[in-house]
Amino acid sequence: MTQYISDRQAADLLKKADNILLLAHQYPDGDTLGSNFALCLALRSMGKRVRVLCGDPIPEKYDYMTAEVPMPDFEPEYICALDVADPKLLGPALQAEYGHRVDLCIDHHSTNVGYATHSCVDASCAAAAMVILRIIRLMGVVLTPAIATCIYTGIATDSGCFKYSNADAEAHRMAADCMDVGVPYEMINRVNFDMKSRARIELERLALDGMEFHHDGRVAMMTITNEMVAKSGAKENDMEGLPPIPRQIEGVWVGITLRQKADGNYKISVRTGTHADASAICVLLGGGGHNRAAGCAVDGTLEEAKAAVLKAAEEALPRLITG
Amino acid sequence: MTQYISDRQAADLLKKADNILLLAHQYPDGDTLGSNFALCLALRSMGKRVRVLCGDPIPEKYDYMTAEVPMPDFEPEYICALDVADPKLLGPALQAEYGHRVDLCIDHHSTNVGYATHSCVDASCAAAAMVILRIIRLMGVVLTPAIATCIYTGIATDSGCFKYSNADAEAHRMAADCMDVGVPYEMINRVNFDMKSRARIELERLALDGMEFHHDGRVAMMTITNEMVAKSGAKENDMEGLPPIPRQIEGVWVGITLRQKADGNYKISVRTGTHADASAICVLLGGGGHNRAAGCAVDGTLEEAKAAVLKAAEEALPRLITG
């Protein structure tokens, strides 16, 4: 059983700690990296030894946050997981080594399983980086351009560049506070939201070709197979930002993206608007996430995966079915 | 010759005025409509008679701002153009009737030609709606949810939902201030940035098929012909948001979109990053706009239009030409 604590209690625990290991989730995104590197820089400015670990390689596009931050080796005394809702999401290696002994988890997922000794979770925040910024302020650390850049990245990437429902007034104000210090936001927004390789554009075209609609167009399903990825020439860093596409289509309540994994099975992303709860759908398939964006995995053929997620959507949302 | 005035002077002029006609630009977008309807509601709350006029029909997607605002008929005594950089942009009918007698122009285009008696222009603002919000505050009007919704729409639409370089800290803070009052931003963002018809998606596929690259991929050119529009089934309101696409491709400095007009000639939109000035390119073809987003028109065949804009890009940006 975890003990849920406030931002201030989390700040107090961190102030007392040293030789701190920070953990990011696998398939690292802007929020887990922004949270980890912001807190790392903040704690170092207080004279502490800190290291960030991630089970997967960090995509090159985040170099502007991560490339110039050296990672010293030391025996960790205090372990924190940031933006990690479940120790499984650390990836197999880090889960085995650290999953059972996380001292503090700082997160914004309502589906957080409460695995750490202390958990500081605010599901009203658009990004874990917003909780981190509050804690950094409570520790009395002055915001530097490097820290502000990490926090801005977390907020912007987890809110779809302030487009999603979670982009509330606090998200905008925190972004503005970061920008006051000096954030290269034009570059960050271009790298994260505006830049597509030619291979990515080809992959989008292939995926759009195979878009399927169900229940009077209320459900849209897009598939990304390994064959399509190979044909387009897309690399791993071309794959982000695909899941929102099906829900962008007019009239769609539930947008589903099935992405084939290396082992042939499917990773499923669900995006919804005000009409549906994405998390409720994914929970039925052993996954989880947020109200508007959630995920799960289904083993089997493409047809089996499609049938399973469609059935889950119908169960979670009986209003979908229009006689 | 216009007289350039401050926000406060503009507020003072408006406080003294009555029977006010507000003018939006043709092909109305979220900023010209948000600015006009916000100022209209603010001035009415001060007991004034105000009307908004636009030379083109207002797209349905803006109904949430405009549908429930009645437009009384009266003889205008004071004429203001908002977000209108040049009287030509009022469209032929409104230009003929009002273009020569605009009392006050409130705008954020650096290319504003200074045609009104008084001009209140701040080119540092992401949206004309930001200048309007300052003026509304200076007039002492309390922000209502309806006014805040209009201002938010102007800021969000002209900043690409806070993605473009103009989305600075002030833009975020003004958005947050509007949200405090009560803005249905989830709906607004979905309507303006996230919703695409199936016809639009088909049109994007056709346009991507014909994408052309020049100068080592630094220039990308996308064409939308009348034939492609007919084939996709796209309607006028499916056509927004196409110009940013070419510049989204990795390595592109100058993204050009050529859209065929009803008369067969071409309307050209140019988008650039930090490497190039879009306005400098379009000015060479008799157009104008902002640093990162500008437009012009070229008469002739598609090949002639492409050659003309490519030549203008090369002239404005000799660095494009490698070896």
C-alpha cells in the first residue's frame, strides 16, 4: 500500500534525499523525459547527486533537453519514478531491478496503481511536469532556462500543444512562466508537433488508405502494420502522434489505432472526445490511461485484435450501438 | 496618412463613439471574427449600438461565437476594421462602401498599410484579438464567457493552437485569463484544429501525392487544384489549415501551397521557419503578411504560378540556392 502525499510532502522528502535515481517510463515521451530532466537539474542545483534512467533509448529529437546532461554512476539511495503509472511501464529490465523499491512516485495518471512507498499524484494536471514544477518551486529552486525548457516540453507534449481538454488555465500559465525564463519554444514546437519526415508522410497515407469505420462513423480504426512501416521507410521516431488521427475525423467518438509490434501482436491506442471514456475501454483489455487517451495490448491476428477492441468499445459505451 | 495610436487612445476613441460598424476581412478566420464579436459584445455592454459586417458568409464552425449575436440595422457613425491589414481585404463590396472611410483600424499585421484615420497596430501580438483584449480591459469592460470565448478563439486560431513562433507568454496568459472566465476550449480546439471531414482527409492525400521539392528539399510545394477539390468532395470549410502542411516536412525552410481559384488562377500561401521570411517572398509578388506566414496571388497556369513563386523565394532568400 502506498501513502498518498502532497506536493509539499514530496518536496520535503526530496530535500532530505541524496544519491537519487530518477526513472522514466519505456517508450519515453516528452513528459516523462521533461519531468525527469527538470527534477534532475533542480536537485543538482541543490548540490545532490542525481541520475536519470530509462529502459529505452531516448529519441534524438529530445537531444535539446538531454544531450548535455552528464549521468554520473553511483549507488542509488532514493528512487523516484516520474510519470510512471505502473512499474510494468519501466520496461522489463528496470522493473525487475527497481520496480519493487520505488520510494517516491510523482505522476498525473488517474490509473496510477500506487506501487511506490509514497505517491504524489495529481490527475487534474495535464502533465507530470506540472506536478514537478510545483515541487521544484516548493523546494525553493530558481527556474533556469534548462529546467524551464524541460517543464515546457512536458506540458506541451502531453497536452497536444495545448489542444487537448487537459490544457487548462494552469497549463497555459505554467508554460508562460517557463517562457519568461527563456524557452526555445519555436524549436520545441516544431520538433515535437510540426516536423514530419517524408517517410512519415508516406506512412500516414498508407494508414489513411486502410481506415475503417463502424457504428455510423462513431468508431474509426486505423492500422499500422510492420509491412506498412517497412514500405514507408518510417523509423521509430516517425511513429509518434499517429494515435490522434482517427479521432480527428468528423463525427468520430472513439478513434482506435492498432499498431503491430515486432512480435506480430498489437498495441492499441484509444482516443475519445466528450462522448466516451478511453480509459474505460482499455481497462476491459487489461490496459489503462486517461479519460481521453488510453492504451492496451491485444495478442492475436489483426482481425482478432480489431474484434477485441471493438467489443470493448461497445461494452464500455453501449450508446455506440445504434440499432 | 494614418495616425498611429496606443491601446489607451483606441479605448478612449471607442468610449466616445456610438452607432459603431465593425468590419471583418473576407475569407473570415477565427481572429477577425473573434476580434469583431468580442469588441461588439464589449461595446454593447457599455450601452452602444454596434454591428459586425463581413464581406463573405461566416463559416458554420464559428456558430458558437456568432450565431446568437443579433445584428441591428442602423446608419454607422464610427467605422472600425479589425484584423484588416489593407482595405482590399474587406472584399470588393465592403471596400467600395467603407474602405476609404475607416475611422479606426485595430490590427497585428506588420504589413498594415495605414489606411484608417487612426491605426492601433501591434505586430508583436499573435492575434488581433490580443490587442482587442487590452482595449476591452482599458475600457473597463468585465470579461464575460462570451467575450472570453471570442478572444480565446482569435488567439488560438492565429497561433496554430499555441504552436507557432508568435505564441509567446502573453498569448498563453491571455488565453488563461479567458479560460478563468469560462471558455469551452475543448470544443473550440476540436472544431478549429482537430476535426477533419472524410473529404478533407481525401483531399490531403491527393495533395500529398503531388508534393514537389526544390533546392535539396528546402522548398516544398503543394498544389490544390479545382479538380482535386471536386474529386475529394471537399467543401470550402474543409480547406482551412492546408498551408502549414508543406513546411511540416523535415528540412523544409519554405513551404508553399498553391490553391487554384474559381477563375483558374492561383492563391499562394507561404510558410517559413527561422531560416526564411515568408512576407519578403510574397511582397515580391504583390502580397504580404507575417514573417512566418504570408500570401499572394499569381495569375497564369499552374506551371507559371509555380515558377513565379519559386523565383520570388530564390530572390528573397539567395541562401536557398546550393551549388
